[in-house]
Amino acid sequence: MLLQSFLNSKTKPLFCIMFANVKKWFQKAPESEEDMHKYLVVGLGNIGDTYAETRHNIGFKILDAFAEKHQVGWESARLASRCVVRIKGRTFVLIKPTTFMNLSGKAVKYWLQQEKIPLEHLLVITDDLNLPFGTIRIRTKGSHGGHNGLKDIETQLNSAAYNRFRFGISDAFAKGQQIDYVLGTWGADEIKNLPERLEKSCEVIASFGLAGIQHTMNTFNGK
């Protein structure tokens, strides 16, 4: 009688909503095995032919090399160009944000949510002025170091605890010429050595998904 009185009261709608939410929570499907082995790899850069061969676009260039190596093509998607590479049961979702560098975080946040990928399975590839050309440095967290792309990702994710792969572009520029250098094209010696460095970078991406971030850092940092 008390329960019937309760259900007939004005609280009935609230009770039904609460019950429906609890039922939905219990019925939620567990993560699939594919979701557990899915990774989001983000290459940072600026869209357009003007920027295609610039140092600042090394993130795009590395992903292009990885996609070509595994013979997959790019498709236009929301906030990014996107493709998927599958290796030994691991799924690598690759994106090149089409938001321009300074707004990269919006694309990263969207695709993490869209693909249901945990933050620890995110790898962001970017250029680094503080490293000699081609040097690889992988970290699980860190500051944005003034890099506008990393800064926006940190803002959008509300966290600096995400994996990043920094590719050295060196700081061989005169005082006041940083912007021109970063947005400039590769020098002759860099062009000569870039193919080998791109191949090594592809190994980094594969290792990230297949062997894990710690093994990848131990194997490739400083190489």
C-alpha cells in the first residue's frame, strides 16, 4: 500500500526516470576487444599546399609516410583527414586536423570521444626546435613549451598527461627568424636524410600500439 501510494504520487515521474537510468547503466555493453586495442595517432600541421613541405608540418608528413607504408588512403572527416591502419590486432586511427595548428585540440578531443579511445592510447606527433634534426623524443606528459598546437590540446583535454612524439627540426636560424624557419621548407641535407627519419618514425608509431609506450621510449628516445 505504501509503495502504491508512492508510485501514485507526484514523485512517480522522477522515480521512473531514476529507474530507467539505473537499468541503462547495468545494461551498458562492455568495451569490445577492438576498443581495448585501438589507438589515436595525431599528426600536427597546417592544411594546404603552402605548408605541405614545411618543417612545422612534420606531424602530417610522418602520418602520410605511415599510411603509405600500410597502403591506406585518407578520407575527409569531421575536423580532420582520417584513415585507419590495422596491424596484428591493433587498430591505429590516424588523423591530421584540418582546424589549423592553433586549434588542433578540438579535433583531438572529438576523435577521442568518437572512437572511444582512452587518453593513454593517444599519441601526438609534433615538431621540436630544441632537438637536432631528426632526433626522436617520446614522453608521456609534459609542458606545451610554447607550441600552439600542444597548448590547444592541453586546453581542450584539460590535461598535459598525454603521450607526445617530438621530432627535432633544430634551431638553425638567426635571431628573429624563428617563424620564417619553422614555416620554411627543408634544407638540402635535411631532404637527403628525411626518408630514413620517416621510416624510423613509422617504427615508433607501430611500437606504440604493439609494444606500449614504455618500451617505445626505451627503444627510440634519442635515436
